[in-house]
Amino acid sequence: MHRNDLVEGDSVQQLQADFSDPRCAQPVDFAEHGAPNQVVNILEERGFAVVTMAEPGPPDAKLTALAQTLRLGDPYIPALYRYAETQDYSAAFSDIRSDTKDQHPGFSTTAGQAWHVDGLLDAIGDIRTTVLYCVRAAHRGGETLLFNSLAAFAELRERDSAAAEALLSPRALNRRSTLPAIDMSNTGPVFSVDEAGTLATRYTDNDTCTWNFSAGPPGGLRRALAFFRKASDNPRYRLAVRLAAGEALIFRNDRLSHGRRPYEDSPGARRHLIRALYAEVPSCRPSRLSARH
Ligand SMILES: [Fe+2]
């Protein structure tokens, strides 16, 4: 990796975002004229947007309409869920709610979730968009946590380029499945820069991770990890979003890391989110089909 390549990503607006700005989590009413354009712009500025989809209707239909309007294409099934043993999780829309009969370590518990990107077996940048639609909020807690790991990487690059370089090593981070009886893992970089200078993140710091501290310049990865653990507490880079029923959080899974606060359910009224993943980025450009006359 040449140093010049590393500077190209500075054109990404999200590197300048300040998550401590209270306007960040203000929802956009998706029914309003111009809302899709606004959402696309906000996603470019911050990496995420909250939208209100208050009109009645089944959640799946709302998610489908949202994906169509934002030209996200069909939902993406993560590599981990393409096996016979994991087919229970391979639906286009995943229900996320507590379920003592289910063994999924993230979907079916009320525990908190540490920083991660979705798609632990998928290559960096493959799953570019995550949508979380809230059917019912938790009785207490359950906020989705967002970390602008891309901006933290840009800061580290300025402060300690050797540490940043270690994060670009294709040997830096192994993530393995924590699903019972599914012994699969994937090794790759924590950040990447493509030919166009576009940055992508795979920054994760949870129980799926094995760090290879021999990757990159000596000591670099340890310093990088220490920097990220501090940066993820910085209000400029991190934000907690509590979704209300009928709201959806759309975020760039290739540019942000995310997590969850633990939560408590009311009896008979479990917190219920629906998750959909996409390989595409939200856009409002007319498709080739509709541009044809
Ligand atoms: Fe997730």
C-alpha cells in the first residue's frame, strides 16, 4: 500500500462528521416529498439515517418499499447463513428478538453487543448497507450503538501511520462464527482502500475476533487497537440510537461499526427489530430502465 493511496479517502464526507451534534439522530419522515434524496445525502454525510415509516402496513412490505425507493436491490444473505446448518437464519428479513429456544448469539438474546460489522465471513465492504426496522422498542435499553470507525481510522493515520498500516494488513483480523457447531472463519484487513481511494471498514472488537499482532509494522496493531478502544468512547465518533416503533435505521455497514446496549423486555411485549442487509448503497439516481424513453 502506497502512502498516496491512503490520502484519497479524505474525500469521504463521513470523515468530518460529528456524532455529538444533536441533529444526527433526528428522523426523516419518509413519506415527505424529497425524503429519499435527503436520506441519501445524510448517509453520505454521517453513514446513517433514521427514517420514520409511520403509515400502517406489514413490516416486510415497508422494508421492501424502502429498498425499492433507495435502489438497494434484493436483500443480501451473508455467507455464514448459506449453509444447511444455518438455513434457519437465511431469510431475507431477519427477526431480532429474544427467544430462549434459539441459539443465535446476537439475534435472540437481550445481551449487549460489542462493536462489529455485519457479515463475519464476508469480505470487507461486501455488505454495504444494513437496515434495522423497529416493530417494537424494548421496555428499557436496546439502543443501537454506532461508531464512526472510518473517521477514527483517518485520525489514526494522521497520528500514527504505522499503526494505521497494520490495520490494512490482510492478515490482521480473523473473525470466526460463534454459532454452535458452525466452525467457520475469515481472515482479512480491518480497513481497506480500493483503487479509487474508497475506504471500507471491518472494525470489530467482540468475541468473534482473533487479532494477529505480527501483521504490519511491529507493535502497530496493538497501538491501533488501543487507539480504537478509546476512540469508540469519543462522543464525536459514537452515538446511541433508540428506535421507536415504525422507525428504521439505515446505515453504511462498510463505513460504520455498530453494537447494541443490553435491554429488558416487558412480559408479552418483546423488543422486535427486523434486519435486512444489502450489497448496494442507497441512491436516488434514476435507473437505466426509467431513464429510457
Ligand atoms: Fe449487527
